[in-house]
Amino acid sequence: MNTHFMSLVLGLAHQAEQAIEGKLPPAAGQEPRQAARMLIDTLGMLEQKTAGRLDADEQKLLTDALTALRLRYVQTEPK
């Protein structure tokens, strides 16, 4: 597994998790959940753009991170 790719995915996933928990300050004029959504969407775009070009471990890391973040995002949605 490419360590740069792993660092990128884990770094973005960590930031998204922090944003979901409200621990990441949003950009000016941005709702806190918008930052989380934007980071999750960035990982989704990375998945689309690298489709078919990742090794099995890299694909699993990215897929697992996205699945967990999307589930967490939906579970924490305000009612």
C-alpha cells in the first residue's frame, strides 16, 4: 500500500469525523455539517477518480472509510 495514499485517506477521514463531531471549525459562512459533507464528498470523488487503479488494500481502506463516514454522518443528522 502506498503510504502517501494511506495518509491522504486517513487524514481526510479524520477531519471528516472531527467535523461530524463538531470539533472542526467550519469555514466562514459554512454550517458545521457542511465541512463534513465536503470532506466525505472529496473522498467519494477520490474513489471515483482512482477506480480500477488501486491495489486491494488501498481500495478496501478507501471503501471502508467512506462507508463508516457516510453511516456516521446519517446517524448524527439533526432531527
